[in-house]
Amino acid sequence: MPGGCTLRLNPASGFQALHKGDNMRHRIPLRPRLAAASLGLLAFSLAGLASGRQPSAAPQLTPATPASFTGDCASLGPILAGIPGTTITSTATVAEGGVVVGGRQVEGRRVGGQPVAAHCRILGTVNERVSPVDGRAYGIDFEMRLPLQWNGRFFHQGNGGLDGSVLPALAEFGGGPITGGLHQGFAVLSSNAGNRDRGEANFGADPQARLDYGYQAVGSLTPVAREIIRRVYGKLPDRSYFGGCSNGGRHAMVAATRYAQWYDGILAGAPAFTLPLSSAAQLWGAQRYLSVATDPANLATAFTPAERQMVARAILNRCDALDGATDGMVQDTRGCQSAFDLQRDVPTCTGARDGTCLTQAQKDVIGAIYRGAVLPDGRRVYSSFPFDPGLTAANWALWEFTLPEARSAFSVGMVVKAPPEVMAGFDRRAFAMRPLETLAGYATSTTPQYPVPAMSFMNPVNPTDMSALRDRGGRVLVYHGVSDAVFSVHTSIEWFRALDAAQGGTAAQFARVFPVPGMAHCAFGPATDQFDALTPLVRWVEEGIAPERIIASARGPGNPGALNAELPAEWAPNRTRPLCPYPRVARFVPGGNLEDAESFACQ
Ligand SMILES: [Ca+2]
């Protein structure tokens, strides 16, 4: 089965061929096979070993060409009628400036920003139905925004969380975005991915809604969106892109494997690889934190802001200068995992906790969480996390302390587990405290009514065999915050390493991963987190210009986008840095301006 090794799910145990947990500090640079052998990522290493072929250069696609729509958007109803399974509920013109991207929210209003050109806004639903299981109405509700002056490209916007809402189809990404797909002239699609729960998880009771959330909404919607584009502009999209962050990044990577025939460019931010297992790991982490929380009702008391600042300083003391610039940023993430030692470099409390030390029990808990979820017998459930100063971010704490119970408990209980829990009377704390083996086992659980396990419907299929995408000239650009507390940047790096092995060392011809030092989940933290990764992806897909660096900016006062309050005061508010494709690292060129990306080389 060359290159076709999928995750072999064993319904009896949920695990297969796992290894003993090892010391994470050397995993990435020194022990690649062990790194890739975590439970959910097992397929990465096996695909690489099975393939061994030496692919030729990835083919090059031609650029998109613009087109326009000169009719009346409000009159599109009859033109769009009769698309199978589809109901168009609204067509309207949005005048130039009717939508603004960039800027910032002030008292609920967007201030500043850039006006978007005139476009049609089309609302509709695909596969409307009533569930035979819970009796509720389901449908894949969508919004398309079609510029009157179109750049010839389609962008499918993947949304976050558990979907369930039709977010505006703006295709805005990167912290405090100041542009986006719609602003750049793309025809943009956004959907609820088949449920109307607005981030809640009741839809997990309906087997089809699970599959739609996993991947089938994308499969159902893409041909509809293409047909709408054809009818409006008179041609199909020349080039098609799929992008999002978090769950949206998951959708993008799933599309890269399941629907490669429809997409040319994949923009995956913090892709949620092995989401059912990362959620189990998150709950396991919450259990660890509870053991050292001074207030059981508030897990954040396990590792306070002052203590996180203190650990960040300890990390910087060991790691900041590794990249040649003592600038409050750790670009050499890999080197830092060898240089920093939590036990050695953070004082151990001899008295009461006062923010200047950690107790030994805290060190044990935090160290275990960074090493990644491992069962008592050593079988690995989820990846390790790298030490990075971005753990000071509020978003880091949100994912560590708040969302495990507030979101992951019911998403695992309702969308991952078969059969699902009953939401009425669901005890989130009690569920979150179940043993890790039980929680991880839900990833592969099935019943006759729920025959497809979550690991199958949520995860990319054979993620290191992207030959279908590659062979048609597709490109994959991944970005990932190094201080992402829920989906470890190590999972994206492990994926790339295994893809590269499967591609005989040539994966960078069509896939690159850009870690974002200091950045939390999709944005924020002490980081240069504002960047437009879409434009470099388009140039790569359509012009063959591979992204060697992406310029990213801090969002201090004066920034045209939403500001980031977590920037250290010593930084220039408009500091820039190059984001470098793994394994290259942004290193300072002596003599340059410390605040300027031009002073750094990706090496
Ligand atoms: Ca530095």
C-alpha cells in the first residue's frame, strides 16, 4: 500500500504501535522517527517509509485572469435557480464601503480600516433536512461575496471552533488583518459547515451533522459555489484556495487530502491535526492543573500570570540570544528546547508561592503538559509543546485553563464520542476528569448509529500523501504560533517532516510551514502576528515564486489593524520580522536595526 498508510484505528483499544514517551527536549531535532510516532501522527512516519519515490518537480499552474459582473445582484435569483440541493435565499448588492476590513472595534463599531469594493452577497442553504435522530432542522447555510470586479479566484473560508455560524465571507487572516481575500478581489465562500448550534455541540447527536462538520459540508458546498461563480461570471474560477485558522486550518488540510481536485492553494493556520486527541489531551492537562490549583473553581490559579511571566523571563534568559538578537523573541525554537530546562532554570519555591518561583508539584505538572499527553504505560496521545515566551498571552491561558471545561468537554462528549452524551444535565467537570485512556478512546469509538469514528471524519486522510494536490500544481502554506496552547506547532512540523520524507526530501517544492515565534493560537502574544500569507501563496501557486520569508508586523499603537496589547513596552510598535519556513530560523545580521525585518536572514 505505497504511500497509502492511513491511521490504523483499532476500535478495541483506539491505539496501535505507540511508543514510550521520551524526553521532548530533543525530539524535533534529534529523534524524528520518535517525533512522528505519536498516536495521531503515526501515519506521518509510515507514509514516508512506505513511499520512497523521488517525485519530479511540482508542476506549475497558470495565473488567474480577472472577470466582472455587470448585472444587478438583486436580480440573480432566477439565474441561480435550479442548482441541485440548493436554495438561494437572498441576493443583494453591497456598495463600495458597505464592508470594511482592517481597522479595529471600538465600542462595537469598526473604526478605520479599508473599504471593500462593491460586490454581490448571496445567501443560501444546501441539503436542508430534518434529522431523524433529534428532529431538528439542519442545513449547510452559506454566504458568498462576489466582487463586481473579480480577480478570477475562489476562496473557501474555513471557520473556527465547532462552526455553526455563517461568519462574514471576508477571508481575513493574520492577527489584526488589514486586508483579506474579499478585499483582494476573490469570490469568497463561508458556511456554518452543516449545523446551526453557534459553537455549541448539540449537533453531535445527528450522524450526518458530524460528517458535515468533519468534511462533507465542504464536499457538498464546493461544487455549488463553483456553479454559482460560473453562472455569475460566465466561467469557473481559474484558481481556487482554501484557508482558515484552527478548525478552519483543519478544514483546509482535510480539503487538501479529500478534495484536491478542486483546490490549488491551501492556507492552513494552526491546523487542528488529530483534533479528537488534542481535545483529550487538553482535558488531561486540565486534570493536571487542577492538582496544583489553589482554587479548584479556577484552574488559572495553578499557574498564575505572575508565574507565567517569570517562566517567560527564564526562557528568554536561556534562549533569547540564540538567534543573535536579544530582543524579547525566541526565533530559534528548536535550540531553545535544548537550552532551557524548567527544573534547572526556574527557582523552586521553598516557602509560599509568590510569583518568583514554582513549587516542585507545579514543575511536574507543567513539565508533563509541555511533554505532551502520555498514558501511564507510555503510549503517546498527543504531541509535545515547545517552551516559548508566548505563554504570557491571555489566549494561552484561555486554552489551558478555561476552554477545556467550557468547550472541549462537551465537544468530546457530543461530537467525538459514540454514542454521544446527553446534553441535558451534562456535567462538564465530571466528564473532563475521565481517565485519559477513556477520553482518547472516544476518538475511535463507533456504534451502528455512529459508524464513522471522529478520527476519520475530522482528520485529514493520509496527510503525508498529498500527491493528488501536488501533482496538479497545488501548494500548501501552513503558519502556526509557537505558543499555541491547544494545537502544538510541533504537529505541523512533524507533519512537514513526514511529508518531506514521503516526498524524498522535496516537499518544500509545494508545502512549507511558517512557525510564528511568541504567537498564541492564531494571533496575540508577544509576537509579530500581523501578516498576509495569502498573497505569497497566490504568487507561489500562480507564478512559481516560492515564499522564502513572509514579513510580519507587531501591532502596537499606530497600527492600521486591531492592536495587540501584549507587546512588551521595549519593542517598537511597528517592529517587523521575517517568518521563515521550517527548518530555517530568522537570525540577526549584526549591525542591523533590531526592529526591522531586513536585519534578519532566514537561515
Ligand atoms: Ca531573540
